Amino acid sequence: MQLAQEIIGDRKMGTSQSSNGSPSNVPMVPSWAAPNSPIAEPGRFGPARRNLGNFMGGGQASSMRKGIGQYIKKGYGGSRTATSRLSGTTQKATTLFNALGSEQNPFTQSGGALDPILLTGKSAEEVMDAIVEVVAPVDGTQDTEASRESVKNALCELLEKFPEADLKNLDDSQRLFALERFVSDDVFRRINLDLGKTILSKAPNATLGLSRLKEIRDYVRQTVAESFRKNINERTPLASDQIKNIVDNSIRETFEVFEGYAE
């Protein structure tokens, strides 16, 4: 597990743990997100594990793409069901976009979690922690713990790219950067939760395992970024009521790209 922690673990927060994936004979998607979700079949992640295991062992990019494609197609029954599985990511992304805005921000009202008066004098780290609590309050689930790390990591990368950025007053380009990084990290962390423990064991050694897990993350990031670009009109100011559709469409199109390599 140390390999996964080095890749997706962030600065000064806990790290999500890989699991053995969602069990069989339960809905693929939580009932609150999709009441009539199909039931997970036994061994549904088997093809994905085999191909990603081959990638971890031999480094063939084609095996990586095929494994992630089978993760979507066979593991979750296709891009539509997989997108529903990440409905929590979409909800949190919308909250993150609102939390990073200076106008019509419900969290910056007097006494709110991001009240500028209450945040006066706080360090960037403390402001980030406050945003994490707003976007993904602790609820004891692996999904939320992974999302908390995704939020923190996205904000850290934002400040690395825009060192002068004020987390309490970001422009649209900065908010979109944080949004994109949050979504890509959350997608990658979902894959890690479902498959990470088994595929990491196939790496010849720790160094190669680390390198190849980074390749998976970079592939996910690149695909998510391309999908975001297709769904955003940079000439039109963004409104919070657009974010859900932008994120939903970007995740679905990302999964469609993945699924295209399943066979």
C-alpha cells in the first residue's frame, strides 16, 4: 500500500486505502443515486485486474488502456452506470466550484464555514482544510475520505500553478483548474480503491510499481482534461448551475473513451 500512498496520498492528510473492490450481488450504484441499478456480478473486475496486472508487470500501455476499459465496461456495466457510480463526485465538484467563488457563495455568509472574517489571518493550509470540510464532510466512508484527499490535492496543485492565487477569491480559470484536478483525482482514486491492492502486487518491484501507477494516473488526468475542454466555453462566464452538467458530461465522455479500449 505504500506505493499507492506515494501516488495519491497528499500533503498532510490521510491517504485512502485500496480495497478489494465493491462486493458482488449488490447494486453497482448506491440506491440513492440510481434506484434500479444493476446488480454487481461475481468476478466483474477480473478482466480489468488481469490486464492492469499485465501492465504493472510488463509496462505495455495497451494493457493499461484495455484494463481500464474493461473496468468501465465489465466492472460497472458501461460508461452510463459508471458515471452514476461517481454521482457523488459530481455533487462535490459543484460544491467545490461554489466554495471557491467570491460571488453568490453560500459558505461565505456571516458565520458561515468560509466567512472571510473568520478566515482572516489563516494560513493557506488552514483555508484549504476549511474548504475540504465544506466540500466533503467526514462520514466514515472510503469514497468521502478519497474525495477529501482529492479536494486537498487539487487545491495544493492550484497554488503550485498559481502561486499568487487567493483561495478566497479565485477567477474562473483558477476555479476550473481546481475542478478538473479534483475530478481527475477522484476518478483515479476510485480505480485505486477498486483495483489498487491487487494490481500493485503484480509489479516486479516497488520502483516500477510506483512509476506505472503514475502512468495510470496521468492517463486518467489527460483523458479527463480533454473531456473538460470539450464541455467548457471559455468565452462564456460560468454559472454554478452549469457545473453539474459540465462535470457529468466530462466524466461520462472520459468513461466512453476508456470503454472504447475494452476489447
